[in-house]
Amino acid sequence: MNSLLGFAWLSRYAGEEPEISLSMFGLSPEYMGKGWGKLFLEKIESVIPRGQSLRAECTPYAQNMKTMLKRNGFRRLRQSIVPAGCRGLDVYIKKL
């Protein structure tokens, strides 16, 4: 039986910096915390041309996502820090 591991939504806008945006990334609950997210992220990175950046956006409440990004070499952009009690997105970036 096959099951869905997860999904990702990647986009690139013409005329901007050489950057790919990772707008959505999710795993089925039974695969979380077992290294599948790291493997999935590595597969995504392997198809992005060298010299480009991968930009990931997540809500301040997406603690698992933020932890995975930090562990995999992403850095949070300083201007994206969202104060407690406010709404916004944390933005992480990794040059490939």
C-alpha cells in the first residue's frame, strides 16, 4: 500500500534574485521526527541550481519547521523576526 509522505510548494518569480521560495512544506504525522523531513528537504535542494538560494517562510508557531531549517543550514533573516503576540512570517534562507 502506498501512502503520502508529504508535500512541498516551490515557486520562482521571473526577474527577481536567483531565489526559489519554499512556501509550503509538510509531512504526514507518521513520518515526523524520523528523518524524512531532512531527506525530503535534501531532495528539494538537489534539484535547485547551484548559486541560487532557497527561501523558506513559516509562521512563528511552526516550531518543528523552524528547527528543521536551522539544523539544515538555513539562517533567519533579521528583518523577519516577529515579536511575540504579533502576526507575520519568519523568513529563512540558504544559499546553495
